[in-house]
Amino acid sequence: MQDRPDVQELLRTVETKTLALALHGEEAELVEHFLGNLSERAATMFREELEFVKNVREQDKHEAQQEIMKEALRLEKEEKLFFRTSDEGQQ
């Protein structure tokens, strides 16, 4: 998995608990994408938090996802995060 400095910037601004709530029950590939952009220490903390999070209400998960998107959009506006189109990166 390729490191993405812009994704790493986003992950530094999001609390581990928020990320765990947002990714609870998601496909392993998506979770691994985020893990691949965390430091070893942060990835360990995230895994522990993800295991701790149980019985997540859909509303809580949605709110966590919205919080992450809000932060991502802020970083994009500051040109610190770049969204890829579906055509980019495919070769």
C-alpha cells in the first residue's frame, strides 16, 4: 500500500475513537487502507480501539464519518488533501 502524506495529514487530525467508529463493520480493504497510512504506534492504537468498539449505533457511525469528511474537506480547501478521481492512479 502506497503511503499518502495527505491521508496521513487527515489521520493526524482525527481522533482514534472517531476513526474506529467510522470504520466499524467496514470491509477489511478499506480499514487496511487507513492502517497503511498510520505509524506503527498509531496503527496499534487504532486496532485496539476498533476491537473495543462494539454495538455501534448507525447514527454514531454516521456522525463519525461526517466529522472525518468535514475535516477532509477543510484540508482539501487548504490544499493539504487531494481527492483522486476514479480515473487517477489506474494503469
